[in-house]
Amino acid sequence: MYITNKKNYPKIMVDTIKQSLDRYSRGDADISVTELIGSPLARILKAKHGHELEVDVDALYFMFYGNVAHKVMECLVSDSILYKEHRMFLEVKGKKISGALDIVYKESGKLRLDDVKFTTKSVADKPIKKAWERQANLYRYMLYRTENVKVNELGIIALYRNSTMYDSKCARLPVKMFTIERMEEYLEKQIAFHKLCESELIAQIPECTPEDRWHEPEKYAVMPKPGAKKSLKNYDTREMAEQRVDREKAKHPEVFLEVRSAKNKRCEEACPMNKFCWWYQDIKLGFITDSYSGSEPERRKIIED
């Protein structure tokens, strides 16, 4: 991986972030928990093109801040803590899996396993991300299988990177807990899926799920006037948006309907492998192949000439 510094950050910080990135290791394992719950395509592309990857240090800052928080917590001394930054290994279906939980501790008579996330404060108003839910539950499963320790509660310690001095700076968000049996089944299915996608034939055709792509469907925004920065409301259907436009005309004579195209935010903004991804390159050319909307993959034109 080649790291650039387009915003000309101080060299001492660039070197610090580079070394922080270099220290990460999943240990002697075939696949990590974060890779396992993620897209096989992203993992395949990283394995194939990781040495060609170019990432600007600006994109790594939030990861670095998260690492700092983990290191500080690692220094915490308390009789209530059972595990901190604890790496586990488990072999399932011929694959050695690695996972590192953040912290396990006792509180109010319960044994809690929490994962620390450096994120935005908006997460407190939304359901927990599926990936976070699966990750925490897999850590619980691995801890039970490797240490015979079963925790009672799962949570996310959300550190808000966009808080002002007047806002709350963090919160503990509870995570739904699944049974050990259900997680064992999920784990085996994910391993089978990743192994299938590693075959020479299948590796050429999988795409990420809409969830992996952070897909946002097309929206219809009711704008109060030209040049307005915020909409009055966004709707899923044109019909509902047009009805709102009609109702707003007396109050906002210049009201109009703005169509906001569907987005795959991770592909466009956050995936370092997009330059090597056939699916994303197809999108840029105006085509999409979608295996998730029907029984057969369909490649269709989405941008008219």
C-alpha cells in the first residue's frame, strides 16, 4: 500500500499514522472477523491488488483516532475487567478465524462485552448497524468457544467524533444478542460463502450486497426554493413528493421537486478498492449487474446515452 499526503499534513503525524496502520495484524489466521462479516469481493480485491493500493493519509485519520481510544482503554486498570484487547483464534470448517474483542467487564451484576467505535452522534438515533451487531455477537461466540465464558450483554461504546462542546461525547448503545447456536450457524455459512467465492470461477463474479455498498435508494426531495440547502422533506416515491409540493405552493411559491439519484456511498466515498472493482467500474460506465433483485443476475443500462 502506498500512502499519499495530498493535504500536506505534518510529517510526524503521517509517520505516526503509517506505523499505526502497519502494526495491525490478524495473527496466524486465514481470515479476521471483520473480513468474515464483510464482502468477499472486497477481500478478494485486497488480496490481489493490495500492493497497488493508494490511500491518502487524510482517509486514515478517523481510524487513527479510534486506535488512540483503544490504546487508552487498554491502559485501564480495574477489578471489574476480565479482558482487554483480547485476541482469539478459532478453527471452523478448515478456516482459522481471528478476532480481537475490545473489553469484557462486570457491571450491575452482568458480564458485558463492548466494542469501541469512533463514529458520528447520529448512530444513537438509528438501529445498530448489522455489521456491528454481527461483529459483537461473533466475539461473544468466540469467547465462549475459546474460554468457556458466556457474557450477558453486548454493547457499542460510541465515541462521537462530531460532538460540539455542548453535546454528549459518547454513549453505550445496547446490541441485540443472538444464541450461541444461531451464531455458529451464521459463522459456518459465512465461511462457506467466502470459500466459494475464492474459487477461480466464482471469484470473477460476486458483487457486494446493497448493505455492503451502503446503498441509499433514489429519493424525491421537496425543495422550498431554488438554491435552498435543505429540503422540506425527502420521500421514497414521486407520488408522495408531488402531493407535498402541491400542499406547499401557497407557503412556498417557488417550491419544486428534486430527484436525488440512488447512491452506493461506500463504493463512491469509502472503498479503497473501487478502482479495481468490476462492479463499480460498470456503474461509472452506466451499467449495473444486480444479483440481489431477482433469481438471475441482470446487467442493465442505468444511464441513457
